Amino acid sequence: MKALRRLLHEQSGFTAVEMIVTMALVTVVTGGMVSTFAIFDRVQTAWRDRNQARAVSVVAEEAIVRDARVYRVVSASGATLVLQAPSDGDGPTFTVSYSVNQAGQELIRTVQPGNSQTVVAHGVANMTASCNTGQKGVVHVLLSIAAVGAGPNDAKTVDDVPGFDVASRNQTGSVCA
Amino acid sequence: MGLVEVLVSVALLAVAVSALLGTSGTILVGANTAERRTVEQRLARNQLEQLEAGGACSNGSAPTGQPIDGTKYAISWDCPATSNSHYTEYRVTVTDPSGSYSLSAGKWVP
């Protein structure tokens, strides 16, 4: 019994002051780390969404630019961009329109007549086409991308700002001329 | 182990964490700069499209528009002399507080 008492008496440990000081300091250091990593997480999420938006936009831009270089702009208002092949005078012409299938989040290219539809890009939530107010003959297109995010509850729409301009080479009869 | 040892170890931990976070901060700054260069490239391309759609080239600048992700970009352009009178070259420079980006394009004018 005596030996046990002596053992208990000789046990050393932290004092309450030491523990309080230690815990306070560790809390401060850990708090700084956690808040910094939270900032990193937000920034990384924003970059991921923007990168996704740019990647989708590049795919969509390629098709739109290819058509806009050749055809004249019939309509560039809101969610639809309509281009028309110039007629050579003795044959029918056709139109190429770009619109968004919001249910499937796809950018659709439709050729009329014939209603031939192809998917130009996936993950497009919206498109806004307009004539550039600063320069005639230029169409401005802004795509809103459905960013996938980290999960079903993380999905959101990201605008690919500032959008892209494309100069329509054929100005005859163009609404943007 | 006494209070002095605890203080010393926490101080060492803080130094190590500070170095780690400092490195991460550098990564953030670098990535932000890369993001700005990307936006500048897009703005420069858009301006080139507008210049090419226009007529004769003349030096100019665009009014600073709405900020993009909190950054305002200044756009200016000039027309470097070319050896061919039918060839017009456009050079667009987009500038923000962290740097600038230039793109050039040319157009054959019959």
C-alpha cells in the first residue's frame, strides 16, 4: 500500500495551466490551417468550374465560328443563333441554327430544310447570342455551362465570361451588318 | 515536460505550418495570374475579331468594361507597319494590374 501511494505521489504530468496554454495554441494553429484549406477548396472549385466552362465553350465555338465565317446571320437574339447560306440565285438555300436543348443540356446544330440535328457540345445550360454593339458584323456568343461539380447537389451553372466574338464574313443581308 | 517545452514545440509547429501555407499561397497567386492571362487572351481574340470586321485599322483603346471576376482589363490596339500595302496587321494588348497579353492578326485587303 505504501509503495502504491509512493508511486501515485511520484507520478508527474501536465499542470492545468500547461494543458490550457497548449490547447489554446494548438487551436489557434489548427484554426489557421483549416480556414486556409477552406479557402483553397473554394478557389479550386471555382477554377474547376471555369475550366470546365472553357473546355465546353471551345468545342462549341469551333462549330459556330466555322459556320459564322461562311453564312450570314439571320437571327442573333437570345437563345438562338440562325445562320443562312447565301443563295446563288438558282437554287434553294438552307439555314443553320444553334440552340440549346435545356433538358439534355446540349448545344444543338439544326440544318433546315430536313431538320437534321447534331449535338455540338454537351453540358451547355444556356446560350445567349447577340449582335456586338461595338462593331457591325460581329456576333457575340455567351455560353452558360452546366458545371458537374463534385456531386448531384453541387451542380451549378457557370457563365463562360467574357464569351466569344466571331466576325461574320458574309454581311449581305446579315442582321448584324 | 514543462511549459517551455510545450511552447517551443508549438512554435516549431507554427513555423512549419507557416512555410506550408506560404507555399500554397504562392500556388494561389500563380494560378490567379494564369486565370487572368486566359481572360486576357479571350478579350484580345474578341477585339481582333471586331477589328478584322471593321475597315481600316487605326490605333485605339476600348473603354474599360465590367470587371471579370473582380478584375478590370484595359484593351488597346495598334497597327504595326507592314511591308505590303495590302496587308494590315492588328495588334491587341490587354492589360490588368498583374501584367498584359498581346495577340496579333493580319488581314489581306485587296
